[in-house]
Amino acid sequence: MIIFIALLPFFAEAQQFDLPKSKDSEKLRFELVNNLIVLPIEVNGSKLNFLLDSGVSQPILFNISDLDSLQINNVSEITIRGVGHGEPIKALSSKNNTFRLNNITNLDQRLYVVMDKSINLSPMVGMTIHGIMGYELFRDFVVDINYSRKVIKFFRPETYKYRKDRTAQTLPLEINKKKAFLEGNVHLNNLEDFPVTLLVDTGSSDSIWLFEDDQISVPEKNYEVFLGKGLNGEVYGKRTKIDGLDIGSFSIKNAKAAFPDKKSFSSLTSLGSRNGSLGGEVLKRFNVVFDYSRGKVIFKKNKYFERPFQYNLSGLDLQHNGMRYIAESIADSRGVVRNEEKSFGDVQLLFESQAKLSLVPEIVISAIRTGSPAHEAGLREGDVVLAVNGKRIHRYKLQQVMNMLNDKEGKRIKLLVGRYNSDLLFTFVLKNVLK
């Protein structure tokens, strides 16, 4: 899970993002990875991958050590605080940078560079992620996110026209301190239609987070778990589910929820009226239009709306851990047939088996939930995942492997792993502990 809420020093607004005068909108395709939106953005001529994160106020780079070159301008040192257990971290502040998203440009963008190599989202996401950004794009455009088609459109606010659509609903959106907040209702324990104020956080791959207080408490059925990583370290809490979540007239039943521990948010001096966060696993069930300039948001159900929430039934967390070589067998046909009449009778094909070395991503177990099926089977952190139910996993993306390991309750999993130069086979049955 990914969560980034950064507290940055206040600076005056830089130049805005804009389109050529001849255009009123720009359309881009994005990758949807583990409920997160990944956009290609050029920074001073270098092509980078950014998470679109409405919970972050200004762009942050944190994975640039492997880049051939990246120029950043007018640099000074600052301190950043954020979510997680740990101390504030040092970063570089840079201004007068050029950002481009196709025809969208900003010639005077401020950004921050975190030099700590331990802050790296790429292993958890399963693809190279160089940074996060959000507020400036939402501020300067009406942002139309079509999760089902994986297309995002940016419109000039002054020319954007609202369409009549009976299946969509327009709701008020409060913009406060460069963040967007939405009112909703939750159903849990003995609370029915309990009103909550939620941070809209496209940079969280989770569904909904709730903060404990005098009225909101964790349901009895829960388990302790690693929830994600923030700028100041890891975030832990309790995983559970709630009876329902209402967004306007849309009702989501049996929603997955998490309650982060209070220490993780100790760096946030005041949560105000905020009760939690709304993340990508809920947002992707809609096509969403954000209009910060008018304080509005439009929700329209899409093909993901009725899909069940994805639970970690195995108890395993995975991440990429560099690359490794594997030997693959290939068949090399030998033999030539000649026939002047261009017709063939019986032909014998001779094959010679050969081995080819291939460089593939290495996927390892990064965490195991205590008491989970995988933990009881004897799996360990650091085990290299080789195959799931007979399928060699090197041709699959990280999220696809996670889906294999959490397919459905009651399914038997045969997991082949590498440990200390030995291949070991473990078997366990997937279980939902919240039932």
C-alpha cells in the first residue's frame, strides 16, 4: 500500500500549468497499477513516471539514482515531514523547472528531491516510479479520470461545460491547504449513516482509512497489519471491513477499511474535522471529474463498482528485489526440405533442445502477517517467489502475482520459493479472517 502525505514549507505559487491557446483540453493514457494512476511526465527534458497523488501539495522526486541524467535548477536544502514512524527527512528544494505532459507545460515548477534511497516506491508498485505530484494539476484544470478506460483528460476550467447525466452525481468538494475533502457516511458497529469528512487521496492504493475517536471505533473483527509507507517511514494499523460507505447516493456495501495507528500521524499537527481518507480502491469504482476551481466533484459508476474488495487472504506482501537470471529451454529446428514442385510428402522435423539465459525481475516476500495461512505454512520474509500453483511467475506483473495468491477464500495455494539456494514447496489454504 502506498500513502504519501507530505508537509512542505510554504512558498508563493509558481507559474501555472497551461495549454496552447489553440487547445481547451488534453487527453493522456495512464497505467492503473494497484489502484494507482501512473503518468508519464517530462522534467527538464527527462521522461519520468509519476504517481498522480491528490494528497501531496507539490511534486516530490525520490528515485533518481538510476537515471542517466536529470538537471534540476536553483537548489537549496529543506526538511520534509510526513506520515509514518520516524524523524523528518532532509530534501532538496528546486525551482524554475520545466514540466511537460504532452501539450501541457509549466516553465516554472518547484519540486523537491528526497535523496534517501530507502524511500522508493518502485519495488512495491512493480514498475519504476520516480516521484509523486498532484495539487498543481488539479488546481489548474478540471481533471476527468476515466478509471475503466485508463484515460485522463485535463480541461481549461473557464471553458469546461457540465453535461447532464442522470447516472452521475455532482457533490461539493472542499479545498483546504491544497487538499480536497469530501463528505460521506459510514456504517459500522452501531453507527448508521454516520457523517465523515474524508481526504480524497488518489495516491493511496487502499480503500478507506478511518481515525479512531470518541465515536468511531475499530470493529471487533480485525487484524493488525502493515498498511503502507509514508515519507517518514512505515505505517501500521488494523485491517477490517465496515457495513457500508455512502458517497452521495452511491452505497458501497461491506467496504474494506483500515484504522492506522495514531503514532503514524503524530507529525500532522491537526487533523481538524477530518475522519479519514478515501483511496484508490474506492475511487477506481467510479469515473471521477475533479473541479477544484468550483469546489465540485462528479461521480459516475463504472465496471469496477460491483467488484468485491481485494483482501490479503494469504498474509503475504511482495515486492520487486532487482533482477535475476533464469535458464529457459528453447527448441531449435534443424533441417531443410527442397522440392521443385513445391509440394511435400512426409517430413520429419528434428529439434535440438537448447538453454537460454533470461534476465527477469525477482519477486520476494517482503512481509508476512502473523497467524496467516502463509505464516503457519512456514514461509519467511526474503523467500524468492518462483511459481504459484505450477505457474512460473517471471512472466507476470507484481500485481498479477498478488492476485494469484489472493484469488478466493478456500483455494489451495502451492507456492514454490527459493531459499538459500534451495527450492522449497509450501501449501496452504486461503482464509478470510474477517468473516
